[in-house]
Amino acid sequence: MDTVYISHGSPMMAIDESIPARKFFKTWQQIFKERPKAILVISGHWDTKEPTVNVVNRNDTIYDFYGFPKSMYKVLMANGFKRVKEDKTRGVDHGTWVPLMFMYPEADIPVCQLSVQTDRDGTYHYNLGKALAPLREEVGYLAQKCSS
């Protein structure tokens, strides 16, 4: 499946029906007919020293998400990222759950987040993307979000 870069727009989208992005996200399943097996969000709202993946049994936000792809950190380490942390307490931030509540309101697709390292250069992030590329084949879908 395709890798999709989206901006979540204003967090007010969760309650303000006049925001155009809200209408767009509600039509998502009509545009992208193939349902993903999992969704990885690279969150501009989560900045860490090393790549960090949230690995929790349940995200306590508006919806519950289960079945996180635990192999993601192994893929990164196999591609030269010496350390990848697991955060077993952090759920998903509004940059993830706001668009997803409209895109997949059934909340039946596993979702996890990967942090960003804003103190690193473009080559580092390019290599991070290359390391994640095999996940497209493994889980069938990789959604990356750029912050607004």
C-alpha cells in the first residue's frame, strides 16, 4: 500500500464541523479502498533523543487500539540505528487520534507512533525512512504524518 503524508491540521477539527480537513478525512475510506493492517504514525508532537516507539497493550485516548507491530524497532536496529527505545506508557497524541477518528472511526486497526529527532539532519531522517520501508510489505500500510 501507499505511504501517505498528512497533516492533522487544527486539533479543533475534533469538535469543529466547519474545518474542511474533517470532511476530507471522513471520505478517506472512499479514496483509499484497501484497509491497512496497521498504521504507523511518525509524530511531529513527540521529540526524543533516540527513535522511540510506543509499545502499549492499549492506547487510552478516545478509542482503543490493539496489536501493535512490535517488529518495528528491530527493523530500525538492523538498519544501523544503534538504539531504539520502547515507551510502554505513552498512548497516541492528538496528531494521531484526531484524523484517525474520522478516517477509521471503527478503531479496529492497530496504531503505533514513532518519535522524531529534530536535532538530527536530513540524511539521518532519510535513512530512518529507508529503514522503515520494509514495514510496508510486512504490515501492508505505513502512514507518516508531518506536523502542521
